[in-house]
Amino acid sequence: MRRPGAVVIAADTVVAVGRRFLEKAADEAEATRFLKLLSGRNHRVFTGVAVVRDGKLSSRVSETRVAFKPLSDHEIATYVATGDWRGKAGAYGIQGPAGAFVQRIVGSHPSVMGLPLYEAVQLLHGVGWRP
């Protein structure tokens, strides 16, 4: 059903480490591999956000740099056992227990969580939406 003036907003995230892109891990083994790859390294988190209103589409991509501390096999196994990695790009959620792995970020914390708020609000204003 069409609703004139309705606003649709969507976002998705991918993690890039080196030349590899890490989407959502399929299982515990892949989550473990992803976290071993991220351990002690810098990576980039890209979150795309799109807004549609009355057929007008606007979108942006937010890039945030994240540095992980070196992780022990025990830390990785303990985190993977929580299941918090499920459904998260790069097999971690900064807003959960894996936040303790983050040494620093440069960019947007909300973007790493999956919705770059600044960019989303700018896009919403661009299509005429006001709170």
C-alpha cells in the first residue's frame, strides 16, 4: 500500500580489514576467524544509509576507523559463546561485550552500531522530514 509522504529509511554495514570485506558471520567458526583477523588490527566500518520519500531516494555512506586490541583465544571463544556476534558485520557489536575490544575509534560510534545518526538526520531533512 502506498502512503504519500511516508518515509522509508534503511541501513546496512560491512567491515573492511586489509583487502577483505567481512559481512555477517554464518556460524561460530566464521565468527572466530573474523575476530582472529581483527585482533590487534585497525579496520574500517562502512555503513550505508538510504532514505526514500515520495519516490525520491537519497543515500550516504559513513566510514569509521576502529582499532581492536590483541585478543587471546580465550577472549575470542568467550565472546563467540555469548552469541552476541550473530547478525553483526565483522562478527561483533561495539554496543555489547565486544566494546571492550575497541582501543579507539575515529568517526561515528552510532555508525559502527549500524545507523549513522548524523547522516540519517541530514538525509531525512533533505527529503523534507521534520520531527
